[in-house]
Amino acid sequence: MTARNNEDRVGAIPATPPPPSLEQPRAKSETTFSFTTPTEFVELPSCGRYYPSEHPLYGVDTLEIRYMTAKDEDILTSRSLLKKGIAIERMLENILVDKNIKVDDLLVGDKNALIVAARVTGYGEDYETKIICPACTETVGYTFDLTDKKMNAGGELIAHDVRETESGTFLIKLPVSKVDLEVRFLTGHDEKKLAEISERRRKHNLSEAVLTDQFRQMIVSVNGDNKMETVGSFIDAMPAQDSRHLRLMYSTIIPNIELNQSFTCSSCGYEEEVDVPFTADFFWPRR
């Protein structure tokens, strides 16, 4: 028997397919905006030489950061973070690509290099600020170029006055007392501790001791004696000439970014090379 067509048997009319829709669905790329924040590699003054072997920056000469964004500006203008004095540190944490790097563990010079680089990505290389002329004492506006900088890789030894140890510290021979001071390079953690000490002094109406407090953080031992009492006792009795020599030698050996630029006073015409001042205009420009 031949099979019959069901449609013929029941008299059903085949359904007409609907006409194609004139409105085509939009491609996903047309409705979603995507933007990748650019990054750049910042040269580290230390070249990774003075970090412990277990540190992620040991032997590393550059560090990748993300360009500053509007969210980073929110961090820099946060009243609570500004009150605590940690706005810049939080911003740096946010722009570091490698989250294994802790800002507090950075050597001060490497941290300074990141701060300058971040500022350039956020607000450009021109830094407009106010500076007091050393000659006429007038406060004048001046624009510095943040790309005009030098890298001091540190570790430069001055004749026999400074010797590097196997542990990455330095022995500095003082000219007056003839003492050998062992010093280490300060980190972001040390900066934070010094700020806390300064705040405690302020709350208790104690006089400031910026210099000796810093010495207590950087001096490891005195003639090989690393007891805190010995170090503290020597710092309090250190001759001024030795203190000055220590600061000079330390600034020579520490890896850091150097921002020394020519300044010409618009009021009196005085010219001098000055350290670029880090004022409130640095991360909070008036524009």
C-alpha cells in the first residue's frame, strides 16, 4: 500500500514561514565600550641591587606601572587617606601591575622614581609650582620639566671613607670621632615609621627631632656594636661635623632619582640650580 500524505488527508494548509525581521541584532562590539589603560616601565635607580635575594625586585631594573586614571585621582583626593598621610602610597599600590610588589618594601629612591613617573602619566611633564627665590625671597611661579632627571645608581664609594659590606650595608668612617658607622638604605616602611614618630611627638607636644630620628632608622651599628642603646647614645653625642659628613656620604651612595634644575627668578633675575620642590601642586595641580 502506498503511504498517503497527512496534509492531503486532513486538508491542512501548510504554515507560511514569517518574513525575515528587518531589524538585525546589534553586534556585541557595537554596544560594549572597552578601553585598556596603557602601561610603562619605570627605570629603578637601584637596578634591584640592594634588595634581599628573596625579594621580587632582587636583580630587577624596571617596574611596570599603569597610567593614572580618574579612580587614582579619587584616591589622591580622599580626605580620609590624606588625613592619614597614605594617599600617595595607596595610589602607587593601585597602579603597580605586579601586585606582589609592596610599596612599603621599596627603597626610597625607587619609590621616588615611581612617584615622578606616575605624575607624568597623570598630568604631564610640566610641573607648575611656586618657589621662594633664595636672593630676593619673592615667591614666584616656575615650571619644571619632570623628564629632565638623572638616575643615581648609588653605591659610589668616596675614597676610603665608605666600604660596602657583603650584606648590602655600608661602613662610613666619620672624620671627627673616627667611628665606623654601618648604615642601610631606608625603605617606604621606614618613611611611614618616621611619619608616625613625628605625629606622636606632635600629639605629646614634644620638640621635633627629624635628623636624629632618621639616623636611628638608618644606622645599623657603631664600630660593630648593633645594640640599640649603643646606637642611640652615639647619635645623641655625634659631633655636628660627623653628622654633616654622614648625610653627605649617605646622599652619595643611596640610589635615587635626581631632580636638580636651573631656576631663574622672574622678579630679580637670580639664577641658580635648585632641587625641584615637591609641593601640593605636584599631585594636586591647580587646573
